[in-house]
Amino acid sequence: MKINGQKIEGVNVAWAIIPRDPPISIKCIAVLNYDEFNKTVPKPQPPTVVRPGGVESVDLTDEEYQRKLSERNGFEYDWMCIKSMVTTGDGDLVWETVDPTKPETWKNWKIEMESSGFNQNEIGIVMDGIWKANTLSERMIRAARESFFLSHPEEKRT
């Protein structure tokens, strides 16, 4: 794909640089595809109930369904964090207690960082890198918009 003659390729990248001696750099990449996650942790289905008049519908308020959905959301967050940190500088990030095929281990990424000596501020720097690679904030959109209009003063703002 090209836009204005510029080939668009590669994923969004954000670096998490932890100020140590020497500095620790973690390359956070955007996760583009959730097929692997959806296959590993399928979305729970709400139960079907029969309403007055014999009408069948799904019960989105069912407590067990809500619990499973909440659990899946936690798995999704941890999976996205792990997938985002796959590439780290020139080396590899090797987890000791995280198994990409076992959702029950995914929450260990943060626990493992803590047990390796990362403090909450350092983990926050990593989480910020993950979010910068995978989300857009209003501040980022505003900065991109301002940069565009500074370099294209002839364009009308709408």
C-alpha cells in the first residue's frame, strides 16, 4: 500500500527505555492479529433463556457468563502485552514462567518482571511502550494533526 507515494509497511513500534546502567531497551510492537488469541481463548457464549411469551434470547447479564467474559478480557490484555514485547533490541526476551500456549501463565509476565528486579515505575515504562505501540491517544492524534497542518499550510482544517 502507498499513500502519497510513500510505501506503508511494518507495524507501529514504541521503545521502552529503562534508565539503568546500561539502559535496558524493550521494543514494543503493535499486535495486528488476534486470531491466535481467539483460537486459544474462545469468546464465551451467553446462555439462552426463554422469555415470557416463549421468545428465546441470550442473557448477557448471567453471572457465570460475565465472570468468563471478565476472565477472557484479562487473558487478552496479558496476551497482548506478551505479544507486543516479542522483539527486544538485538536479543530475545525469554520468559521463564510464561508459556504462549497456556493462558493461565500469561499473567506471569508482570510477576516475572517484578521478580527480576524491575520496580513499578520501570514496569510502567514498559506498559507505556506497549500502549503507545497498540493504541492511539487523543494527544498522539492531535500531535500528528498539528504536524500535518504545519507542513501543509494550504490545507483547510475541518
